[in-house]
Amino acid sequence: MSEVPKAFPESAGQRPRYGVDAPGVPVLFAAAGAACCLAAAARWPGRIPLAAAGTILLANAAVYLHTTLRGKLRIWERELDRAGLQGHEHLLDLGCGRGAVLIAAARRLPAGRAVGADLWTRDQSGNSPDLTLANAARAGVADRVEVHTADMTALPFPDDSFDVVTSAMAIHNIRSPEGRHRALDEALRVLRPGGKLLIADPWPMARKYVAHLGHGTLRSLGPGYWYGGPWLGVTLLSAVKERPS
């Protein structure tokens, strides 16, 4: 069901607030790093390895926060520019959260529509449809954004509804491989022939997505999309829905 905006003023002079992805993770990195550094400062046995571990953990927390607060936003701006949107497309963002990708897309769609779908879990801090719509209003794009409470594995949209389908670090949250495959199949179902699919997820997942789809290209999104370090880097799957022969 589509969510209707409440009384959020357009262009309220505030920046959108997108929250932190899985906020417990950087807190854990930082707490463990601080504990190691304090133990080293107190001259516990093995203080040099403790100091090194603490420094690494604190660096992981800093890199993680940079990604979730700034890095991923810049990268999605770049990738949406590369997508060559003409401004009239209908775009669906799966697992839209508080709207970082959704709103970046909406800014490029003055004659189009940006639709977000999410179950509003707490993987991202403070998720709710109202907050997503508030962010759209702050960005001045509320007139071209709508959000739906919807399961990615059973989307409430007709076949061939969208020109572009995006998803940022969402599909991997589905627990079973079968569920992730259903989400991919649903994304293709609602995508028009010739439409673009852009999915950002960790490398091991993205590689399996390509194997399931049978086509598409993979590209690392680089250090700006590291959740702590290269071992938690993000890969972009790009695919085009084939036109019927």
C-alpha cells in the first residue's frame, strides 16, 4: 500500500537524514578498539599487539561511518549519473530505507517517478516510511516520490512497470538463497524490457546473483563503499532486461 506524506513542508531548509547502516556494527568496532587501546595504555601483557588491534578496530569504525554517512552517497550519485537517466523514467528502489538512493534518483527524474519499497526493519537506524517521506520533502522532491510497505520477494507491482530497478545493500538481508533468488526474479518481472537493474551488495552475494540471472556485469565500487575494510566491500551488479525476440 502506498504511504501518503504527512505535513512535512517542501524544502524545509534541512538536509535529509539517512541514518547509519546496521548501527551496532561501528559501535562494536569502536568499543572493542577503545578497550584494546586502554588495555595497552594500562601496560597489560601483550600491549603492543593490543595497541595494534585497537588502532585497526578504531580505523574500521571510522571507515564504516564514512561509508554509511558520505561514501555511499557519493558513489550512488556517480552510478546514477552513469545510468544515463533522461528524467522521465519510473524507478523502483528495493529496500529503500530512509531514501538515500531513492532521493538521489528522484532529483534526476523531474518528469518521472521514484518509488521505494521496504519492510522498515531496523537494519538501518530509525527506518520508517514517514521519515523517508520527510527526507524527500527536505530534498524538495516529495512530489515525485512514493513509498510502499512491501516484501521484495512478492512485489505489489504489475509486470514491466519500471524503467530502472535499484537496490543498495538490501537483498543480502534475505536469509535464504531461495528468497534472494525470488527477489531478483521479482526485480526482473517488474522491469520493462530494455530496463536497467543496478544492485549493490557484498561481492560473494553479487557473484551468486549473476549466476542466478545468467547475465550481468560486476564491478567493485571501491574504498568509498567499504564497511570497515576491503573484506566488507560492495560490488555493483548491472544488468539489462532482455527484450523479447
